[in-house]
Amino acid sequence: MASPAVAGYTPDLAAVTGTMPGNNVTVTVTYTANTNTAYKVEHYKANLDETYNTTPDETDNMTGTTGQLTAAVARTYEGFTAQTFGQAKIAGDGSTVVKIYYARNSYAWTINHYEEGTTGPALATADTGSALYGATIALAGYQKTITGFTYANKDADIVIGVSGNTANIYYARNS
């Protein structure tokens, strides 16, 4: 007689064989937890609107011991911070999933206002703020009216990174 299957465990006796005597016989089958039970760690990075997609950005296929805790580890993503997460008990059927969410970090940005062909002194107070990693700050919305000057040109819009979030708008001196 075959030993009953138990997901994630291996019996010490795959089958019990023999001839039944005239009296009751007890046979003990011991099951050992498998050490190669599959589980997944899913990584979800926040969108710019701070929501998360239902499909993970990346998945780690891991193995561990049935009935023990997972060993999930957060990844390092530039511009993101892993949120608190917990380990889970590894199910014998391989259905265990640990989900790790990553919030976007916020970084400061600056838009300076200079006379064309210079980088100072400033013609007006710089515009400053902060935005989430990957966001775009459109410089066109920050042009100023400055007495004696006319808008001339600007740097490219700022795409927020971990540093270097500075751009300039230039103004030509009126004749």
C-alpha cells in the first residue's frame, strides 16, 4: 500500500508491503519536510501616481523548507525605498508568495533665472520644490516677467533623479 502523498513532505516509507497476520499491525510512516519547496517573492514599484500595478515588476523564484519561514530580501532600486514586509510560512504546495512594495522617493528641484549667456547673478528668485523620482518638471510653466528682460530660451525639462535636479531659464536684456 502506497503512503499517502502530503504536499511538501517526503515519507520515510514510500509504500508498506507484506502479508497481514491474523492480528492488527501498526506501521508508522514519518514525513520529513522538503528543503526545496518553491515560493515566489514579487517586487512592485510605485507608479508616479503612487499606485501599484497588479503585475509585479520583477519576481524571484526561491526555494525553502516546507513549514519554515521564507527568506525574502528587498532589492535595491534607484529612487525607491522598500516598504516594510513580513516573511511567510512556506506552504508545501508551492503557493507561497511574498510581496514587497517600493515607494518612490521625493527629491528637491531648482529652476534658476539668468541673463542669457551667464549663470549669475540670478535675475529673479529661483523656483524650488520637490517631486517624486521619475516625474517631469516642465520649465515652460516657470517663465517669469522680469523688468528689462525678455524670455530667450531654457534648458531641457527636469526629469527627477536622485541628484542634479536643476535647470535654468534664460532672459535676453532688452535694448
